[in-house]
Amino acid sequence: MTIFEEVEYKKRLSKTKEKMAEKGINILLVTNPANMNYLTGYDGWSFYVHQCLIVLLDEEEPFWIGRGQDANGAKVTTWLSENNIIPYPDHYVQSIERHPMDFVCNFLKEIGQTNGTVGLEMDTYYFTAKCYTQLKLGLPQVSFIDTTTLVNDVRIIKSDKEIEYMRKAARIVENAMQTGIDAIEEGVRECDVVAKIMHAQISGTVEFGGDYPAIMPLLPAGERTSAPHITWSDEPYKSNIPVILELAGSYHHYHSPLSRTVFIGEPDPKVKYLTEAVIEGLNTTLDFIKPGVTCEEVEEVWRKTIAKSGFEKPSRIGYSMGLNYPPDWGEHTASLRPGDKTVLQPNMAFHCIPGIWLDHYGAELSESFRVTEKGIEVFANFPRKLFVKNSTKIY
């Protein structure tokens, strides 16, 4: 059973084929599980073995190819007919004698698709050098081109149903963030806080449950807040330290990320000053965003705002996001940074995460939003401030 109407999947497929035709591609191999899900609904934790979707320009339905024991998963989660679900035998799995892409090559030969141009998602987490080697060996007649973001570019403008799922993800992350902030106390182990957060992420709300997020909760504490991508330890929290929480709610793999900063004890003036600068920059930036502006123009507003407080941030301050699987919830298309001239359009969705990480501490607040006809809709409703945990008081 798919989570969208079949007509929506077919619209997505039609747009994908339009881009294929523009690039002269007659065969597209999709290995990114988010793109496989986007085009067919396929959903399973099977991306640790090789699988793909074959989109042919002159065929109405794509072909799903994957491990034999996952074929029933394709039958129950996709709109594809059973004849288009092609399983490979298990002796292809993690073998040094044969490779799943050998099976893909043989299948394409069987259906007479051994000429022309093949598009490959060459810079994804799921397409390896071995995949490319075996495809070149098995299909010597074809030309290969890089189409890493072809489907991603189709995904960048969301349907109303996708936005609805992201709003539900926002309700989940609000609860998970409050759960984490409430649980952080001097003497409490970091892992115990994260356990409560993850319970909140999966249990969701009374009305709907949550899915696993593409990124684990990130909760650096103390000096570790100088680095944005640290998860947690089993150490107890100490007094007089900052803690950063970067989380996401996920509903049907559609994400709504959210970040906030907590201080245990009386706030360090340096951390407080940095957090205030981040909040001012975030607020000013969000107020500026509307259809027609470019990604680089959005970043410029942030950069000029924090410069007044004496700060600079060399990395991007956000990216398009929505549907995804581990290890990332970003779409790998538009980024809020200098040089990105992507024009914002209604129903594009971004995670704006303008954190600043200095040598010994950092501060981070973020918001996920969609572009509307006149401005933006921020998905989560959560206070933008430095949360202070002083004894039993939160303020």
C-alpha cells in the first residue's frame, strides 16, 4: 500500500522522464533509496545491499531490482505491477564472485536495452566504484553519464501532500525537542536523555506515530559544542556547560529538523552573546525569505547580520530537505551559500541551520520551513532562545 495516490507517482515519473529526454538519456538507474521511494513508494531497510530502479524512457512503469527476500517488500509498498519487480538470487549478496550489477546488466540485455545513454547516480552513498566497474564491463555499448541529482531536482518542489507530511514531522520534533530539554540536568547521563528523545521521535503524537530519522540525534555538550556532528556519550552532564540539540521529526521519511541550545547553570556570557547573535541572524534571515530571491541572497543577509556582532561563518547556512533515508535528510540540491543562484519557489522546503562553532564552544538554532506564495511557513512552533537549566528551573 503506497502512501500517495498512484497518480502522484506517475506525475513524478513523467517529470523525471522529461529531464531524461532533455539530457538524451534512455535508461536511468536509480540507486538512491529516497529517489526509489519518491518514484515508486518502495520502503525498506534494504539499502545496505545493492538495489536499483530502472526507468526506461519508452516504458510506462519502472523496474525494481533487488534482493530476492526483499521482493515481497516491493510488492506491498509500491504501485508497480508484479512483472516489474525483478528479484536477484541471494548468491549475489556480498559475494566476491559476482555482483548485483551483473544481474542488472543481464536483465537489460534480456529486454533489449543495451544501447544509448545510461544515467547513473554516481555520487550517492549507495552507488559504489564496483557498481560502476561491473556496469561498464557488462554494457560496453552504452554511454554513461552522471545524473546524481536528476530525480533530486524533481523532488525540490513538494506537493501539498508532502508538505502535510512535513507538518506532521514538525509536531513530532516539537515534542522530541521539549522532551530532550526537560531531561537535560546536571548528573543525568547523555545517553539517557537521547533514549527519551528517540522514544519521542518514534512514538510521535497521539494522532500519528513517527518514523526513524535519517540522522541520529546530535547532542554535543561542553567543549564538544565546538563541533556540530557529535552524537552523545554515556557521561553525566556537568554544570556550567552548553548543550546543543539537533533533532528531526520524521513522518513517512519526510523530515522536519530543529536545533536549539541549552545551558546548564548560569549562562557563560560568551555563550549567551554568541547565541543572541545566532538568534538575531536567524530571525533576520527568515524574515527576508520569499519567492524570487536566490539562495545566495538569503545567505548574504545572515552574513551581514552576524558581522555586526563580530562573527563570521564560512559554511553554508541551510539546504533543501524533505524525504530521505540514512545517513542524511538533505536533498543534495540547493544550498543557502554564496554562489548558489537557485531561485526560491513556493513549496520548496529548507532546513536553515545557521549555527556558529568556535574553538571551544558553539551555539546552534535552526528552523525548517517551506517557501509560500509571499514568504515562508516555519514548520515547528518552538521558542527561539537560549534555554537555561538552573537547578530545577527552566527559562
